[in-house]
Amino acid sequence: MQFDIPSLLVAVALANIFCAGARLLLWRMHSNIPGLGRWALAGAAGALSLFLIFFYGIKQWSSVLSLAQLFVVIGLMLVWDGFRRFIGKLSVSPKVIAGITLLVLIWIATAQLQDSIQLRAIGNTVLVAALSALIAYELLTVRKPTSLAMRVTGWIYAINAAVFLIRAILTDQSASPVGLLNPNGFAAFMLLWWLFITIAVTLGMVLMTSERLQLDLDSKANSDPLTGALNRRAFSLIAEKEMARSHRYGTPLSLLMMDLDKFKQINDQLGHEAGDAILRRFVTIAEGLLRDEGVFCRFGGEEFVALIPNASAEQALVAAERLRTTFATDSQILDKSGFATVSIGIAELEQEEKIESLLCRADVALYRAKEKGRNCCEVAKSSVSLQNL
């Protein structure tokens, strides 16, 4: 089966221009998200390479085809760098970019001197396969939880690497002349594959950006704007799940109710800016100490709550004492205020107990800690003991 390759080239080029425009618009709308600018430049490089291939079909200048292949590799390097930036990694080293570019130029020069389209095709496909494999590796090995769009895009690049590797092997073993414009199924397949990859990857980029924006919105909705800690709304949702799990499996669950001592006095004497700095520092210390043990949130004002799964009251008391002493002796706090301390009440979840009761018992224990002179920890009494008081 034969195809009208020039018409197919025009169709693929128009699709690439459209996708490049979509990436540019995506970048202009969300320029604060790292990597999107690189994706837009990569789209432009891909469209330009197709234009050069089309021009090569008219003039048959081998140098034009070499330039097109160079832009293909540049586009993939830009995509690679863009994905690294997007997932929070360092950008691709300039030395790596220079090394790959030099390798491409050497290969192009060798093919040009030998006047071998086959050699040029093999080098190009191997480089495309290698860069696609690198991109797939970046997207599929992200340590933090990845999105569905990121995983799918990663697998698309992995498949692209396999396709181009197969093409390189077939090209090397082919006895017939190799050319991008030959009206046979192999050349047409690669153009159609280019069309599919461009559209699929652009869609993946759009969906990844959409998921990132949604995560940012969810984070803002669940976070305290001053300290960055989880807010009361987020705590309620998490606490409900953790308590249900504790009741279901019979595992212990403890709650810490924390209140910064004499915080109004700190604000009055040092100012609200210093008070805000102390709040942020307390959150940094608490999240650092409790990161592997529980969920920490700002409950309101200078009051904080931590939920520690799989911990009895005695184990939670150890964590609370560690937090209390670390905060009281923190050098950054002492520089701002010599009397910034925290009092903590600890309560362990009882059978069939509700969140309101657990919070109430922890709050009563916190009140006892305040009465004892502050800067101390108290374990709550059982709900039965409180009812008998």
C-alpha cells in the first residue's frame, strides 16, 4: 500500500503546529509552573523539523535533512529538561546538552561526508530512542506519588523508545534504500507514529498541568496559609479515617493537643510579626519530629493538634516530651523570645469513642498542664473517670 507522503507530511506538520500552539498557550496561562516553557519550545522545534523535511522533499538538499534531524534531537532534549523541571528535579546539565549536541553533529557530519541517508537514519533513530527512554525513566521513577497522566505519558515515551529502536535495527538490516519520503508503508508508518506521539504527549502535558493545578488547589484548601500546616478541615477528614481504622483493627491511636504558652504576651511585647515567626518555627519543628509518626495541623490561633496512629498514650507522651523540649531549647526561638514554650495534653482513643470526646479529654489534659505551670505534658484520664468527677 502506497501513501501520498507529501500530503501526509503536511497533515503531520499542521498537527505539530497546532500542538505547539497549545503548549505555548499552556505556558502563557501557567508560566509559574516549571517546565512548561521548555515544552513550548520543544513543540516549535518539532514543527520546524517537519517544515525542513517537507522542504527537503522539494529541493533534495541533504544539509536540510541534517538540520531537521538536529531540531528533532533538540526538541527531545527540551522536553526532557521540561519534565525534569516539572517534577522538581534539577534542569539537565549544560555539559550533557553540549555532549549530546556534539554527538549529533559528529554523526551528521559523518553521514554527510559518506553521503549516506541510511547512516543518518540509524543515528537519528538511536538518539531518539535513547532520549525517549531517558524521558520515560524520569516520569516512571518519580519517588513522590505520581499522577495517572504522568505515568501514561511515561509509558508513551517508553513505547516510542522501543519503536525507534526497532526502526534502527530494521534500517540497519534493510537492503533497500532508506528515505523519509519513500511512498511505502514503513515511511508512512513513522510519519503517522510521529503524529500520534505529538498529539498524545501534548495531551499528557495538558493533563499533567491540570492535575498539578488541582493538587495546588486542594493543598491551599487543606492548608493553613500562615504556617503551611494542615488546617482544621483537613484534620477532620483524616481523623475520621484514622479513627475508623483504629476501631476496625483494634490498634491504638493517640491525640496531642498543643498550645503555645503566653502567646498573647509574646504578641504584645514582640509584635505580631515575631509571633507569626514563632508559630511557623513551631510548625517546622513539630512536622520534623512527627513526620513519620502522625498528622499535624493548626487547630486555631496558637493551638495545634497531632494525631499519632499505632501509638498508646505512653508512646505519645514520649513524642510529646521530645517536641516540648526541642521547642523550648530551639536557638531560633530563644533569639526571638526567652519564654516561648508549649503545653501538651495527650489522650488515647477509647473503644467506640467519637472525635469530640477524644478532643475534649485532650483539652482537659492540656488545661491541667497549664495549671501546673505550663511547659509540660499531661496524659488525659479515661472518659469514665471524667464522668465520675
